[in-house]
Amino acid sequence: MSDVVTIGVFDGLHLGHRDILGRAIERAREAAGRCIVVSFDPHPDVVLAKTFQAVAPLTPLPEKRERLAALGVDALDLLPFTREMASLPPEEFVDLHLVAPHRPSRLVVGENFALGHRRAGDVKRLLEIGRSRGFQVEAVPLRFVDGSPVSSTRIREALAAGRVDQAGHLLGRRYALGGIVVRGDAIGRTLGFPTANLRLHEEKLVPAHGIYAVWARIEESEARLPAAMSIGVRPTFGGDVRTLEVHLIDWSGELPGRALEVEFVAWLRGERRFDGPEPLIEAMKQDVRDARRRLEEAPEPAPWAPRDPHPA
């Protein structure tokens, strides 16, 4: 029995990450061992005060645990990242955090991976360290989509621009948000379009303000419901706080207190201020028509991934 280790932040668990994880799982099964993921919390860029510090994660820790388990990862070793850890020479980092706790037979990383002080522990250096510590190092090539490497940065940029379809293409699944429905001020209901006000389970990156076509799922049901979702501050009514509102098309019932999850399918339009309720109502009618059409045209959704119950 021989364990295989892979290491990284893996925020998003996108197609490139899944290539690395798939290779690590394959090697672990060949060796009749476990696949162990070593990751970090908080994100190293937050600790090192880079621009990432103001950005919410693509995959919060509970979701990351679920998705890793669903992929076949046997264990997640979460390291509390500190500036002291960042200053370690590569050899010391490997000895302390990989060899001592896991004694891997193989380390699987992306070809552009590096660890340790000033990222000195690149693949070439890791190969040298592995030879002296008794483990092999395997570098997995980058995954390219539309001519560029898949990365968490590309996904963030797509979501920040409302390009949820592009983000889903890079992730290999539709981007999703989940939370608890809370009571709002019922403006949507008074306009003839009742909405569920979503409070997220945990901090997660929210796409750009605008109107989206989404699939919605209530609590533990596997049934998908067509919906239109609004992200924004409701400028027609002088709002200044971001809200996440979901209108379930052709559905009625009580939702406050229930869990709701949405998968983003398509951007419909940006958020706009209307001159009163009537033009807003007309726009919302068109939004529902557009959402229905985009969902009908969309490919069949993949099965819902395993989820944490997220008790309220």
C-alpha cells in the first residue's frame, strides 16, 4: 500500500484541477493506496496580502470537501497557511508537511506548480527533493480551453463580467450558489413576480449584477425548476444593498426557511433603473420569457453534485 499526494489551493476545482486530481487518484489506485490532497486555508494570496484578499472563494471549504470526496479523494489535509509557512525553503516544507505526515510514494502536481520561499520549489526542484526523499514527482500538463490555460483567475473574470456560461465551460459544470430563503419586503410579489430572497450558506463569489436564467432546486429534491434570478441593489426602488432574488417560473408555494440552490445557465441583461413600476413589470415579463427560452435551449443539466446539508 502506497499513498499518493497532490497539493494545491484547488479553488474552483475546475477542469485543470480535475486533471491533476484524476491523475493522483489513478496513481493511488494503481498502488493500492490512498489519494491525499494537501491544501491551504486561508488562501495563500489572502495571507500574503495580494489582490485576492477582497475576493470570495469559488469553492468554500464545505463545498470543496464534498466535491473532493465525490471525485474519489480519500483524505484532505488542510494546512493553516501563514507567512512563516510561506518563508520555508522547499526542502523544509516538503519534510514537514508532506514526508513526515504522509510518506508519499508519489507527488502529483500541475506543471506550473511551485511551493516554498519565493516559489523556489518548482517541478525541477521537487524532482530533486523527491529523489533524495524516496518519492516520485509527476507533473500534469495544463488544460487549455479556447487557446488559454484554465485557471481560477479566468473563471473569476468571467463571473465578474456575468459570463456564467463561460465560467461553467472552464469549471466543467455550471456555477452554483446555495443558501436559505429569508423573508424580504415582498416587492416582487406586489409586482406579480414573487421572489425568493437568498442568504448564502457561506461566503462565495457572486456573479456580476444582472438578470440570469438559472435552474433552481428546493432543499433535498432532485427536481430542477426553471427560474429567473436577479443580482443587484434594485435601483428602481433606491436600493443600496445587494440582494439575490430568484423567481421560480410557473411555481407557487412557501419558501422562507427552506434551502435553495441555483445553477447559472445564461446572462440575460444588466441591472437597470426603470422610471417606476410599470416599465419594470414589462421588463420582468420579458426576463421570464427570455429565461424560459434560454433554459429550453440549454443542454441537459448534469446531475446535482453531493451537497453538505448546511443546517440553518
